[in-house]
Amino acid sequence: MPNDIWNVSSDSIDNPWDGIDDNGISIAQEIASIIARHGRQGYLRKKTEQKCRCLSPITGEADVDCPTCSSTGYVYLDHRIRLFRHVVTRAMSGAHRKDMSPFGVLAVDEAVVYVQHDNLFPSIHDWVIEVITDEKGDIKPPPLIERIYDIAEIYDLREDYGQVAYYALRCRKIEIGK
């Protein structure tokens, strides 16, 4: 009789639950494993309250070529992070968040970026900056910006006792200087 998949015991196929003890699954360990294997280094750019010197007191606009603030009008701090970016397959506005995308349609201007907590507290409109990395996901010096994402929504992924372990950041790709 040919191999009948309905009669195959779970011992004869790879069991996804092997190695899980009585304590269950740790979301922090699972995401750390994914980021370690598939992630890359980048930066979380946090805006400070300090106004940049290029900000015009008359118009309230920043210089588009300012290297200090990247035309935001505020000085920022860059924090090195390890991240994993997941490209979203459709615009994630509230009305379409649960919709499946038609086959072959891809909206690459939005992404979900996963980052470890590490005492960093991302805010709406902070930036996730992807830089050119080597084959291990480490930054190639000097850091060259590849993509910039503006954080639109922040979801905290909690572990035991409600402690934040990771963030899922829904972001929209932005272009600078164009």
C-alpha cells in the first residue's frame, strides 16, 4: 500500500514541539533567535527636543540639506540596534489590516520591524535606519544609509509578568532629500 499520510504517526515526522520543556515557549527567546539568524544591524533614530540651528525662526522650516537634523528641524540621537524587517504585503490602514493581498501584489513602502527592548523606548515618528551590512548583518564602515522607515505604530511584545521583551514597529518607508 502506498504511503498513507493519514496513518503516519507523529514520531515519524519532525515534531515542532521537540525540545520544549514544561515551562512552554518563550517569545523573547524565539524572537531573539529569529533576529540573531536573519536580522541585521541598524539604528533607531530618536528625535530630541533640541531645535537644530538650521531651523528658520521666520518660516519655521529646516534646511533640506542639513546633515545635523536630516531636514527635521530637531537634533537626533542614533542608537545601534539589531533588527529584523518584515515587508508588509498590503497597505496597513485600519480598514485593510486584516485583508489578504492578491497574489503577486506587494506594497514595499511599509514594513514591520522587530527590535529587542534593550531599554530603548521607540516613539511614533522616530526612524528605523537600515544601513548597508555584510553577510553576517553587521554594519560595514562607514555606515551608509540604505532605507529609512518612519515609525507609525508601536506594539510591545510582552513576556513573563508583563515585561516588555520586544517591539513590533509598523513603519512606512520615507525618502530624504528628494
